[in-house]
Amino acid sequence: MPTSRLVRSLVTTVAVAAGGLVSAPAAQAAGDPWVVSLGDSYISGEAGRWAGASNRSSTTADALGAGAYLDAGSAESIPGCHRASSAQIHLGAGYRSLNLACSGATTGTRTGSTFKPGLDFYDDGAGKVGQATALQREARGRDVELVTVSIGGNDFGFADVVTSCVLDFLGSSSLLPNYCFDDRSVKANFAAANVAAVRARIATALQNVRTAMRNAGHADSAWTLLVQTYPSPLAEGANLRYKQSGYTRQSVGGCGFWDADADWANRTAMPTINGAVTGAVQDSGLSNVRVLDLSRAMDGRRLCEKGVGLYEEVGLSSWKDAGAVDRTEWINQIRTVSTIAGPYQVQESIHPNYWGQLAIRSCIRQAHEGDRGGRCERSGTGLTSRGEPRMTLR
């Protein structure tokens, strides 16, 4: 463990023992080391505006307000990246943070009507660059200790798969359900050839991160790459709190999946995606890489899972109420164009929300301070002195 990291860990331990002196994030000093996030919506902070959900009033769960994603003053530095102020990379307490991730990003940069920087060295010469290029520029002259990455889900067409599942649910009945797991387009995304291709692209993306850091003057031994797997966002069919007959799963809960599709998502889709990520880590050949397993991090707080609910279902009036973190979901509802009202956005669907982002933030801090990977899971109720859900890295 680098000396500076060890010192911060000891200081934090002493502060907590002295009476919870770290209840609020400490101001970042000019000499504090940096932590950087790269990748897609599961790390950029997408849905980080919302702390749970309510179908009665958006203000009930609105933790950050209309400025949630404005990372460049009164605007977004890249429109649609949704780099929330609640994003998991903002560790505070002795760390300076930089969020270069972008909602919708794949391993490679996509241009056109919507610009999505990937983990590559794209540079159009007019200000639009890939995330590896941005990292190379931003890391130069900075004490970067940690780069954490979430990438690969969009290379599997995750958003399109969710859309297919919801459309199939809404377009059929429980007497004759139309499942999405056997749709031709969905099956193609998870075919062996595509899985291998995505795994190779992820490995290349991770190697690009190493190259960017080397080009910025950082030896491999001076920093750590923390690669995240994806958490299960939706409960299995038997654990969904709405019956699959009728359409309340989507109209009320925002989780329009048939039981069979929810089971497939947990037993096949997520393990396949996460397997490609961990396989790519092995293939990359990086010596300074750790894996943060988030596959079960949201369990018990997933979308439509039994045991949690909408604010009106659990008898709470606001995300600020005591116990809200334990009684509401940590994954955002799936929104369709027909259900959009007020400040909601379709792209926020089925992502870790405010609570989920803060939970993963705790996981990242534990992994970095302990200089290790591991599986991160819920370990208790309530919030820590940092205002984060209680999580444990095993």
C-alpha cells in the first residue's frame, strides 16, 4: 500500500474512534491524491438524482434536483453523460476526484448525432476525445492513485435488451407471454461469438487505460486499476413484489419483465456480461489490476424486490425520512416514453440510484484503502457516518 494511502487510512480510523469526526466529507487539500472513473452509465452517476421512487410526486425522491448532472457549472461537459454529483468516484475525505465516465459509453467512441466517448484514443481535433485521451491529458502532473472502470454492458446492447423485455411484457398477456430471452436480437447479443468479441474489446480498453497512464508519466506500480462487474438490478421472478398477471409490474413498479425473463437476466445475462469483464481483466495482462465484484451489491434493494417499495407503499414521505435507505429501492424504475412525466428521463432507467451510487462508493473506498479486490455486499441497515449505506468488501 502506498504510504499516502496508509496514512489516510490511519487518520480516518483515528477520527472515527475519536467520535465520528468524519461525518461530513473533508475539504480536499491541494496535495490530495486523485481518483478517476472511466466507463459507462453504471459508474458515471446515471440515475444518481433519485433516492428511491414515488409515483405520486417526483419531489419525494429527488435528492439532487435539476442540477444533478451539471458537471460543468450550468451545463454538462458532454451532453447526456450524466456525471452526477452523487457518482461513486467522489470519495471525499482526502481524495480529489475526476469523473470521465459517460452514460451510454461502449469500449469504442461513437460519433454522430450523439457523441459518446469510449475507452480509446479518439480525438477529432475540435475538442471531442475518447476517455483514454482525456485520462492521458488529465493524469499528467497529477498524483493519480486509482482509476476505476465499468465497461462492457453497452457492448452487449444492455439498453436494447431491457427495451425488448419491456415491450414483450407490455405486448403480450400472462396467458400467452412473449419472452425476450428467446428474441433473435437478444440471443445474438449473447451468442458465443459476440461474447468473445466483447471480451476482446474490453481487454483492449483496459490496455488503453494503462497506455494513457504510462504516457502521462505514471509507472504501473504507482497506481491501481479497479475494474467493476455489474450489479444485478432486478430481482428474480419469485422475488418480484408485483404479480406478472396484469400490467402493474410496469405501470406501478416500473419493472415490466416476465418471471422467466427476470430469471434469465439473473442466471444468464448478468453472469455472461460479468464473465466477459473478468475474463478481459485476465486477458489484458495488467499487473496492477483488481476486480470489484458488485454482482450482489444491490440484493435486497433491487428494482421491484420484495421487502422494499415505493415511498407511498412503505409509508414514507421523503427520501430524508429515517429508514428511507432501507425501505426503498436502490435501482431506478424503467421509464417508457408513455410514462415520462416531469423531470424523469428514459436513460435513467434500471441504474443504481442515489442510494446505489453511495453504496458502491463505499465499496470503492474499501477496495482502495485495502489495496485489494473482492465481493462487496450489504452488511447492515442505516447509514454510516459518511452518509453511505453499510457495505462490506469480502
